[in-house]
Amino acid sequence: MDDAKTAHLSDTRTARVTPEEALAMHAEGRPGKLETRLTKPLVTARDLSLAYSPGVAEPCLHIHRDPSLAYDYTSKGNFVAVVSNGTAVLGLGNLGALASKPVMEGKVALFKRFADVDGMDLCIDTEDADAFVNAVRFLGPSFGGINLEDIKAPECFVIEQRLRELMDIPVFHDDQHGTAIVAAAGLINAAHLTGRDLKDTRLVINGAGSAAIACAELLRAMGMRPENIIMCDTKGVLYRGRTEGMNQWKSAHAVETKARSLTQALEGADVFFGLSVKGAVTQDMVRAMADRPIIFAMANPDPEITPEEARAARPDCIVATGRSDYPNQVNNVLGFPFIFRGALDVRASTINDPMKIAAARALALLAREDVPEEVNTAGAGKSLRYGPEYIIPNAFDPRLISRVPVAVAKAAIDSGVARKPITDLPRYARALTGRLDATANALELINERVRANPRTVVFAEGEEEKVIRAAIAFRNAGYGTPVLVGREDRIQATVAALGIPFPDGIQIRNARLSDSNRRYAEFLYAKRQREGFLFRDCQRLVNTDRNVFAACMVGTGDADALVTGVTRSYSVALEGVRTAIDPAPGEILFGLTLVLARISGTVFVADTAIHERPDAATLAEIAVQSAAAARRLGHEPRVAFLSFSTFGDPKGSIPGSLREAVKLLDERQTDFEYDGEMSADVALDPALRASLYPFSRLTGAANVLVMPGLHAAHILTKSVPRLTSATTIGPLLMGMGRPVQIVPVDAGVNQLLDMACLAAHAAIAR
């Protein structure tokens, strides 16, 4: 099931946020999760004349003559409506249209995040199927597709069927088909691993709602025999002749069988699909199944039977669930964004069975391939290799965007529903790869790896409210054990003022009263005794400076990583930390800031923290370390040394050090592109560079910008977020011998949490 939609219902093993955090996230700044962004400049009167009157008349007239031109002149071709009446919101039931809006906004966000599909949430305030259909059927001119969401059965069947008949754009009920497609992908691989042929496989489905019926229908279309699929609801087996609790959709899946209960149906069954409730399946039922049984217990937040219980009964079973804390998660986000991406790109008139089957097969085949290293290292302490515990791809596998849409597009073309066939599918796949920024995937994979390998992180300024909130969030996210440095009474008072009990799993260390002070002072004295430090100086620093105390914790191995910065300037905080922790051998300290822009993607900027005017050797080393960091975050680095000068014009002393840095790199065995010196526009605009400087070594837009000095780096990274919609992460402190991150003094809870997670991840990689 859709993990993004059900995480808040799960127990403490998968809890990611508190209710207070969720409400604060939705309310802070501009309320909600969506806004409208202009794709064309509207600055001058000429711009307005082109975009609106009188210029807008031209595309209107062209579309009037040829309606297909709407895809060329408007956003229709990349625009999906996410439509609901709120009658089946998450696992919460009928909340109504208005209360469903946060979920629908979230669905729009997932479309954009995973497949670069734009969307709009439309909450229809009626439970009458006819009225709902009539409200949606006339929206076709505005959208390239309709995604139906959280509509209860059986109305969802009626609504989808009628809208598909009335509209000439794809209509897709994700609660039905998304689950079915991802579950089918897992079943393809589970059957492959157990030597089964789908046409001979016996399946029992518990649950007869929209997702269950969609699973049965898709598997029939894939070759499973109808008589081999037994479906159960709360009253038992759907058998031929049953009248109680039946309707036309259930009746279509009634079969000739003597079984009347789920227990009887599972005797000798090969596969179980659960789309029902917690605890519906017992270990005795699992023991009665065929050899090497396949169990997809997809109820959320708790499965029909846990993987531990199933394997205790049958060690030879393959298990999938709807949860992210178990292997083989059936997660709708693997399906709907990429299915719509492919359907929109060929202007499909519908999403048919061949397209759904193609998506399922593409997912199945992807799971059989070698897993990218950045995804593999995020596995829960295990290598992700095709087998019983890896039959479904990871939701953050960067290859999804180039595999599933291509398969869907090809199926649409082959089945005759594509109105704009793509002739060069390999080129289409390459284009898809460039649509998304790799940073978001990489950061989520880092989060997953930390959850799988928790670490102890010290929050040096533990009495600050936002630091306490970040520590609680760190603990709730499953990242490890947070340690708050401060006075216990003050921390407890702050937590009480927040109106929450002090959570278990958070440690408090008072620097003045700690039993470890003597040991930390000896550690510090051993490091600094030949640098003018007396032992009593070290004792005083450990007792009074929380950054020094926290750094000693990390330096002696009592903690894995450190986060600080909200009460002192970056340079002062760094000075305290460096008293106890040295740079890593062979590396230099510098700050690396990630600028996440909506259009151009992520750009890495260095040095943003340490060196006021770096010399050529330092610039070269910053480039090497920055390129390595960019690669770890999923980017192929292209390094530009920035200046006011481009390849000698105009001349000056600063460009000379940049040119020398390039020469130093020329003498090294580097594995990334680099060039300079050049101005920022030349670095970021390949067309401009190609026209004026065709000799440049860079093959695309630079994504690592090495700045000539700290002044330029600060001006760039401090002004861009306030002048544009870009956001920044950092500066990340690079080159320390132990994992340390220093946040800006105005950092919020989320930034503190992100930096703590990055520090924990660095500790894992040590």
C-alpha cells in the first residue's frame, strides 16, 4: 500500500513524525504544500503582452483550429488532476472532501517529486456518484490525466468506469490499480524464485474492496486462471451461489469451490494476498499452504500476519508487506507517478491493461538487476540483491524514472492508445533520467541507511528549544540516540513547557557534572599540551564550553557525531570543536553548501565557511573533495572555478590563482570534469559557453562551483534563497577527522535534523 499515505498510522517501529510536527510542517510559512510557479518571465510590458492580451490570442486561435495543439501551447500535457470526495481517506474512513485536501496535496507533491508531473488537487464535495462524475467529466480540456483517490467502494468502480467511457484522457484510480501493479510486480518475481507459472498458481485474496478486486482483475489479464483465484470478505469465500453481502463486482469473482472460510481457502494455496485487517492470518493457516508459499500481507499499518510470524511457521515462505521497515514493501509510489509519466508523454487516451502489465513487468525486471551502490548501502544492514527479501525495487531507486515510463509508453503505442507515439525510446529514456534532481533521492537513501544503522549524535546546545525538538525528531525518526548537553532541570522544564512527556531514548549530559570530565580533560591535554595548553586550561574548557565537551565525547568514542551552531557564530563554534578534533589526514577543512534550485537542480558551492582567500593548492583540493561529495549524492561532478574573469578576460590577480588550481588538477589523476576560470553565467549555461568558448572541457552545466574567496561564496549562498525559490543545505563541514556539522545560528528544527542525520551517516561511512 502507499507508505507515504499510511506512515502516520503505523506503530513505533515506523513512526517518523509526531502529530505536532506534522501540524507545524503544514502550517508554517505559506500554509499547505503547494503553490503555482510561473514558467515564463513576466517582468516587462512586452512579457505581459505575449503571455496575455493581445499575444495569447494566437495560441487560442491555433488550438481552436487544432485541439491537439493544446499540448504544445499549454501545460495540459504535464498536468494531472488528483480528485477525491474524501469517502475513504487513508485508513481513517469517510472524512469528507475538505479533510481529504492535505492528502490530495501530498499526492500532487509525490507526482512532482518522483516523476516531474505537475498536478492540482480537486476535492469534490459530494458522495453521489452521478454528481461526482458530472463534476469531473468536463475537466478534460484542462488536464492530461485524472488520478482518482480515496473514494470508497463500490462507488469508485462506477465512477472510474463511467469517466473512462466519457473522457479521452487517462483516468486512473490509484487505490485500485497502483496497489495491483506493484503487487503484481512482486508476484512475478516471487513466482520466478519459487519456480511457479502464474497460469497454474492458486491465489487467495482476503478483502474484496477496490484494491483486492483490481489485483484479481490484473492477474487475470496476466494469465492467472479465474478458477484459481479465491476471494474472501468478512463473511467468507465469494463462491458461486452466495447471495449475502454480494454485489456485481464481487459476483464477478465468485468461483466454484467447497471452501467457505479463509482457513479452508488457504489449504494448499500457493499465494496469499491480504488487503484486509491486522491478524487475519494465523500461523496454522500459513502451515497449511503449499510448499514455498508466497504471502503478501498488505494491510496497513499492521499486516495480516507479520513476516516474523510467517517465517516461524514456514521458513521457506516469501513475504511482502505494505510497510517500509520490512523487506519487499508494496508501495504505490513505485507505480502511479511513472505510469502517468509514460501515459502523458505519448498523449495516451487511457491507461489500459497492457500498460499496467508493462509497468508491473518493468518493476519486476528492475529488481533483478544489480542495485546501484547508493541504493544498496541504504539497505537495512543487508545487501539488496534479487532474492526472497528483494523482489520489489526500492522506492528511491534512481532508475525507476527511466524504466517504468518507457515500458508504459511502449505498451500504449503497441496497444494503439498513444496519440503521439515516441519513435526513439532509448533517447526518451535518457531524457527522463535528466528530469529529476538526484539529490532528493540521495538524501532519502542516506536517511534510510541511518535508520538501518542508528548512531549516537551529540546536540551540544541541548537547552535550546529547537535543539530539543530536533533531538526528539531524531529519536522518533529512528536515526539513533540523541545526547543533549545541558542542565537536566532546564531541559526538562523546556520539554514540559512544550506539553509533551520527555521521550525515552534521549540522554542528557551536564558538562559541569559529568563523571567523564577528568577523562575528557586528559584526552584534550594529550592533544594540546605542546600548543600552550595547561591541564587546568583543558579542565576549564571541558567544564564550561559545551562545544569542547561535546567534541571530546566524539573524540573519545562516547558518541559518533556532533551537531552545534545555534547559539554561536560558525567560526566560534568551529574553534571550540577544533580544540578536540583535528582535520582528517590528507584533507582540508572547508564548507560545502548545496543550493537546491527548482529548475536547474542542485549546485554545490565551496568554500562557504573557512578560507577567506584560498591559494591555488587549496582551491584544487576543495575541488577534489567537493567532486567526491557531489558524486556521493548521486551527481556526476562538473567543476567550474568561478571568477569575474573568463579565460583571462579581464585580467586580475584572483583569476591567476584559479588558473593555477586548474594546472594543479591537470597534474593529478582526477576522475571528474573541471575547468576555469570562468564567470557564473558561462559555467551554468552550456549554450553560451559553446558559442563563445568551444574549447571548454565541461560537457554540461557546471554543478560544483569553486568560489575564489569566502566573500563571494557567502554573497551567493546567502542571497540566492532570499531572492529566489531555491533552498540551501549547509554549509556542510568537510574534512574533519570526526563527523561534525555546524548549523547557521538561524537554523530551524528541520535543518538541525538534516544536519544530524548527515553527521550520523558520515559516522557510518567511517
